[in-house]
Amino acid sequence: MDAILERSHQLKQALVDFVLDAEGELAEALETYAAEHLRRGSGDSSQQDLIIDSFLVEGKVGDKSPLELFIENAEDLSESDGQSPASGDRNLLKNWHRSFIGLFAITNILPDGFEFTNWLTDKHYIVKPSDTQTLEKLSRLKVGEILLTHIFPINNSYWMFSSPYTIMGKLGKPKLAVAIGNFKENYKNNLYSDAPELLEEAWQSVEQYHQQFIDFFGSDEITLPGYQLNKKIAEFQELITEKRLAEAGIDSSKSLAEMAEEAGVSEAEIQTAAKEIGADSNVVSQIFKDNKSTGKTKMVMPKVDLPAELRKAEQVTALSHPRWGQMFLPTYSRMQAILSDEDGQNIEGNEKLIRHYLEDKSINAFIWHRLAQKYPIQLEKLLQDFLQRPEFNLANDLDLLLQEFDKPIEPDLPEIASVPIHLHNLFQEAIADVNKSKPKNKVQKKSVKGFK
């Protein structure tokens, strides 16, 4: 094991000890950070260790990270040797701000490490354990197995990982889709850590979807009976797909055979173009199959349905936001009725509904701020009475109240955001595999959790 890797292991342990032994603001920051992130996941020892690793570089004490505080306070850190810009303890540590948690597939076994592919971004890394004990523990790993771990850059050639790590083994596509879905839920900040261009593109897609929502519905808010809204959403999704097909040079009014003949390309190339702009791979394959027998099938968008409970609801409100994405609420009209009434306490179900809005994670900060903007006086009084806090001030205390009920003030990347094509294809293939395994004489409604 080379000297820089051994030194990295020593520095990592010293950094962890510095954080765990700290008191005052640093200790409080770790406690707050851990509590917030543990709520999202399983809370097992592996996740706790990963949370500490993340806190080293993501956490904040004032305007500084724990890593920056360690560099400032450590007295025995070496400087650059003047020959290599990356040499020296301080430069090595500063580079660790690029570290991240990933879900990695082993693509090759090396004498002293592995070649990894980050499943979230399809980027490749040479990663080495930072101590011989970890290397020995991982010596039985095979190509194709999946690991959840945190990696740290050493130089331009390779990265390191030590504990913590979780070995998931070889996963079929459905289980891999579930693992990626769980990663997305538990490690939101690390979703595209090593690919900021993908993250930017994903956020841009949310803004575009929001604008398309307004263009189609004429507003960022619409309320309809559930079954009607379901139809309108399907029309909306179809319009979006047609626009994407047109931008990709695909005429949705023609069959695959007609398009292929006119363009002088193969039907397989038409299929590939359709899938790359987000069309469901299974639907494209079915179009291709039907086209061979009829020659008339047109490009269609996969059917998009609201959940059954929303389709059956008397009223469902769809809200759109360029950052928070789209929300579908069967209770929004009732909440507005409560706030519009001079004495909302007399409306049946008032307390139950308010508690639902405070406790349910689907009722996010945007929804609360929207209600506060439209009904400031009524909402303040309602919360004063419900919370039994006569001093509650909506303008000053709303965000604190939302945080009290574990509601993030800033949005995470919404479900409607675009995903890299390799993840889209994986999820579609996972669904296909699940459907193949279903008993033919039974109808199952369970779905694979993952990217949509």
C-alpha cells in the first residue's frame, strides 16, 4: 500500500476523532445533522457511519465545514512539497470536499483495489481501500456486485474508501431499481454529486415541466374531480411527449415503418431515438411489433394515471412550482374552505385536517407558504388556536413550525425531474422483469420503487 494512501487513512481517522470528540457548536451541528438524516433512512450502524462521513464535508458550523475547521486547528499537517500542487496534507484534505456517497457496481478487480461505476451517473473510478484490513475483508468481492460507500479523492488517478461500506451483492434489475430508489430517498444530497451537469439538467427539466403545466392548464393551480384531472394529466403528458418527439425529428403522426422509410434509417434507430427522449421502451417495442402486422400504428405516449384514491376523489387540486414540482391534493379545497370561513373551528374535521397538513410529508413548505400568502390572518389564527400558542406569529414562526414537524424549507429534486437515460432504461426493464414474474392468473398492483 503506497504512502499517500496510508497517510490518507491516518488523516481520515484523525478527522473523524476531531469531530466526535468536539464540544460546543461542532457537537451541536453534528447532532442536528444526524437527527435530520437519520429520519430519512433505516438508522442502522452503516447508515450512521455514512452520515458522519457526509457531515465531515457537508456539515456547517457557522459558514465553515468540519473539514475546514480541522485543517485550521490541526498543528501537524504538512504543506505542499512545491513539486506537485496536490502534495501535502492540507491540499489532500481540501480536495476531500469532492468526496461523495455512491451506489457503485464493481466492474474490475485490481490487486490493490477495484474499478467502480457509479450507478447514479455512470461515471467510472479506481478506488482503493485505505488499510490492509479493509482490503482483506473485501478480497472476496466479485465483478457485478454492488456497494454503498463514501469515496474520497487521493489524486488524479484514484480514490479511497474505508469503512463505512455496505455490500449488497449482485442485484437483479428490480432489486437494483429498489436500491437506487432507496438511495435517492436517503442520500438526496449525493444524488448527482460527481455530475453537476446532470443535476443542473434535472432542475431545468422541473422548470420546463412547470412552464408546460401553465401553458396547458392556463394556471399553476387547477381543481377538478379526480377522474377528470386524470384524463387532463394524460392529455398533458401526451402533449409533452409529442413535443419531445418533434424536437428529436420524429413525426408522431406516422408509423415507425413510414418514418424509417422516409428517413432512410432502420426501425431500430427510430426506436433508440424515441427512447432517448424519454418514451417508454416497452411502449416503443409494442409499437414496433404492432406496426409490423398493421403498418398503421402511431407513436403513442405510455398511459399516465393518478393513484386510484385520487382518481376517485370528488375534488383534486393540482399545484405546480418550478422548484417543488407538481403536487396533487384531494384536501386542498377543504383547507381553503376552512380558511375562508370566519369561524373555521365549526367546520367538521378541522383539527384532523390541520394535523394531517402538519404531519404528512406530502404537504410541503410550498403548500403552507401558498396558504399563508392567500389567507395570512385566518391561517395565523387557526394555528394559534390549534397549537394553543396565542403568541404564534405567522410571518416569523411558520418556517420554525414546519421544521418542528420535519418539513424541509428548501425543496429536494422532485420526482418529475428528468433522469439519465441509463436509469430510465433500468427502471423500465425492472418493471418488465417484475411483470414477467407475476402469476398469469393473478393481478398484482405492487410496483417497483425507483426512478420514474
